Amino acid sequence: MSRTALVTGATAGIGEACVRTLVASGWRCIATGRRAERLEKLVAELGADKVHAAVFDVRDEAARDAALDALPEAFAGIDLLVNNAGLALGTAPAQDASLADWKTMIETNVTALVSLTHKLLPGLIGRKGGVVNISSVAANYPYTGGNVYGGTKAFVRQFALGLRADLHGTGVRVTSIEPGMVETEFTLVRTGGNHEAHERLYGGADPMTAEDIAETVRWVAELPPHLNINTLELMPVSQSFAGFQVARE
Ligand code: NDP
Ligand code: 8X3
């Protein structure tokens, strides 16, 4: 029997790759995002019986609920929630950062994720489903300019672990996936469309691809039902750790 996944942020990058990978593996997907034309393209390419486009801003609960209430029968029972939609805005140190950017990151990466998870939990429990949160290495390693973005991703990771504890005995699986550098539109969004910054970061680094992460999500979601991956941190081989900084007189 085909299962149904809801993937937030499926208009680009990791979310779009998750939809393609899950559909190729026999899942039906509800693909969400704000850019309707990109979702419609996915539906046209993969088939309306496999992908349903749900266009909404994850921060807009009324629009989200209207889209979910209008799900076609075949997509109405959700077995897997992939909490992927998210963004970083800016790389400035905290003292120079935009408060509006901080609020946008918190509203998108934290508040909307929590709200959607809360809405879908009863159904996920009923179906012994799963939740995969896309956190980040930024949750685990602070870096300059990562301030609120890293804070939101630490929340996303810890929320997954807290859900695990609360859902004890329900059969629902919860996983936090924490990727390092993945070449997507992430850096263009973070820098307000700076293609040079995108090239500087990913150029020559052989970064992970969105497909690498999507394949990991699929693997986690298709494990035998007695197995739960709690957290999983991934990096490209070219990325590792650096040291502390010391300010001197
Ligand atoms: P992209 O910018 O390529 O994709 C981001 C997706 O999130 C888009 O589909 C976008 O859709 C959606 N999104 C953003 N804001 C909203 C919103 N308000 N409402 C609805 N959808 C929204 O980036 P990635 O694929 O890289 O990012 C996906 C996730 O992976 C994010 O949570 C990110 O933090 C995380 N991540 C990324 C890493 C990387 O190096 N790329 C590493 C670690 C984690 P639309 O704009 O159409 O609404
Ligand atoms: C994205 C990875 O290192 O740019 O979450 O924060 S990083």
C-alpha cells in the first residue's frame, strides 16, 4: 500500500529532492511551498496521482489549514511529515543583524514547524507514522553570524528529541537530520540573491547535494518499524571542524 508524505518547502533544494525521491520509491507526496508554479511543475512531471500541490506560507495558519482541509481523499491520511521548509537570513554578527530577519527565521523555522507538527500529530499517531525534522550542523556548532539561525536549528533538533520522549509507546518515529553544506538555493536566500557568495561557498568544495539528503530521509522513513534514527549529522568530506577564537588586547 502506498504511503503519503507531507514535505514542507518542496519548491526547491532538499524538499523538492525529497518529493522526487519519495515518489520514486512509491510514496504519494503533498508538496508545499509558496511558489505555486514550481509545485505545479512537479505535479505535471510526477503525476497528480503521486503529488498534490498545497500552496501556502508555512507562517499563515489559516492558509495552511484551508490547503490541508482541501486535500484529495487519496492524500488525506499523512504517514510522514518532513519538516523541511526553512531559511537563514543574513550572516552579520548579532550586534549588526536585522531584528526583522531574526523574527522571520524564528517564525518560519520554529513557530510554523511547531504549529504544523501539532496539527498533524493526532493523525500521525493514529497511523503510526513518522516525523523527520531537517535541522542543521548549525544546531551543533556555533559559528560567527549563525546566531539566530543556529538557535532555530538547535530548537528543531531538541524538539525532535522531545517528541520522541512524549510519543513513547505510540509507534511514531521521530528523527532530526542535521546536514552540513548542501548546494541549494539556501545561500542565495541567505544573502539576498548574491550569486558570488553562492559560488564562493560551494565552488570547488564538492558539497552534498539535495539528493544526498533526500535519500537519507527516504532511508530513515523506510527502515523496519522497530528502528528509530534519533539524530543524524551529515557533512561533505570536504567540510569539518575549526577551532575556537581568542580576542587579544
Ligand atoms: P532552499 O532555499 O533551496 O529551499 C527552501 C524551501 O523552504 C523552499 O521550498 C521554500 O519555498 C521553503 N520555504 C521557506 N520559507 C517558507 C515559508 N515562509 N513558507 C513556505 N515555504 C517556505 O534551501 P534548502 O533546500 O537548503 O533548505 C531546506 C532546509 O534545509 C531548511 O530548513 C534549511 O535550514 C535546511 N538546511 C540546509 C542546509 C544547506 O546547506 N543548504 C544545511 C542544513 C540544513 P518557497 O520559497 O517557495 O515558499
Ligand atoms: C545550513 C548549514 O553551515 O550554512 O544549515 O549553517 S550552515
